[in-house]
Amino acid sequence: MPSEGRFIACSCWIRTKHMNKKLLEFNQSQKKADMPVFRAGDVVKVFRKIMEGGKERIQLFEGMVISVTGNQSSSPMITVRKVSNGVGVEITVPVQSPNIDRIEVVKRAKVRRAKLYFIREKSAKSLKMKYKDLAAIAKVEEETHETEPADAAAQNAANEEKQEKTKETEEKTEAKTE
């Protein structure tokens, strides 16, 4: 009789393991390949699909990522917070949901925490975060890729120009945040 009890427990374990494997395969098939990597402190635009009546529209929600949960699992979730008319609004978004059209990273802030729950009690003015504007950095990189110099001297001059442009864009973004 004792071997019979072990067999039942063992077969249950095998069945559970098989179901977990099926669930993971299903989640992997539902994943979107074009999703960027999110970190706490990112300012993101979340484009959600909303059904109203028989029509579908896309609603924009822009805010700061205050937490990322399940980043290593097949279905990570992010919590995005914004202040609208003096009221803090948070949404928890499953990144791989079919109701999410796309998520764009607008800016990245240098933060030293994985969860930014302390932001809930702070005002927007008291948060002096250093942001990197990703659009400006990408624009500078595109300009340098367009002008490909042939010789080494011209390449060095182009690198110096690139560094100067990068410094200028960083100074502009710092001036905007102040």
C-alpha cells in the first residue's frame, strides 16, 4: 500500500510539471518581440486598447515606472504612476497583454532603487531626478552615422564633434529638468 501512495503523489507531480511546461510554452508564444527593457525610473508611454461599444480606440497613459515585477518570468508587469489634476493615478500593466498596443520609453532617470514606492508621498517638485532624453541621444547617433568619413583624421574630428553634440544635448536636458 505505501508504494501506491507514492505512485499517486509522483503521478500528480508529473502531471503538474507537464501542465507548467504547457503554460510556459503558451506564454512564450504570446510574447511580443518588440518590447523594450523597462527599469524603475523610466518615463514611458503606454498605448492601451480600449473597447467602447463596438469601437476600439487607443488610449495613452504617460507616467513613471515605479516597479517592475516578474521581469524574469514569461509575463512581467510594470506599475506606472502619473499625477493628473493633482491626483496620483497608478496602473499595473501586464507587458505582454494583447490589450497593450505598444509601450515606448521616453526618458530614463538615474535611480538607486528597484521599487520607487516612496514617490507616492513626494511631490513632483521635490523629485529632482536626472533624466536622459533618449530621443535626443538617438538623434545625435543618427547624425554621426550619416556622415561616415573615409580617413582616420576625419574620423577623429567626427568623434570630437559627436562628443560635443552629446555634451550639448545633455546640458539642454539638464537645463529643462531644472
